[in-house]
Amino acid sequence: MIEYHRPDKFNGYAISGTPADCVKIAIKALAKEPDIIVSGINHGSNTATNVLIPVRSQRYRRNYLGIPSIASSLLSFDHKADASYAAEFTARLAKTVMEKGLPADTLLNVNIPALKNQK
């Protein structure tokens, strides 16, 4: 785990590993009881066999830790694709999950089109 600094202030930590590894380290070392975990926005949809990685990570977070969590992916592998709509949608979704919760044993894996934010 490496501290990440912007020019004049601490900004967070950089952790190398799978999403599940990062969540485990964050919960054990950094955050005592997070209200929600949001991973992503990663490029490329979580479909077909690729869906197994976030589902395993989601299952660990939800079933073993009991923390509502969202895995958010952009439906584009183009790293220059506009993710502003996906970011806004994911923020609204996280707010809704915080307010209403999720059913037990729910795995929330969201694939979002690469659209420009209309705001």
C-alpha cells in the first residue's frame, strides 16, 4: 500500500491487486465500517466469463462482510471514452442504495453505456 499525494496534500492510497484484495485491505487497515463500497468505473462490460471476477468480489463483500456494494463498468474498452454519464449514474445509484438498501445476498453489477452527460 502506497500513499498517493497530489502536489500539496494527501489524496489516498494506491493498492495493487484484485478489487476483492483492495476491499479486504481497505476494510482491515483503513475503514472500520463503510456504509457502501463502489468499485469501478472500469472499462469494458462485465459479461460472459468476465462477470465471474466482479461477482466473486461482490460475493465476498456482500455475503461475508454484509456491506452493500456496486461494481460499475463502462460498455467500452476505449480508455478515451466519456465516463461522465456512468459516473453520474453510479453516484445516483449509490445514493439510492444508501437510502433504500439492497436485498440480502444481492450482487449488484452494473454495465453502463459510454454516453456523454447531458447536464
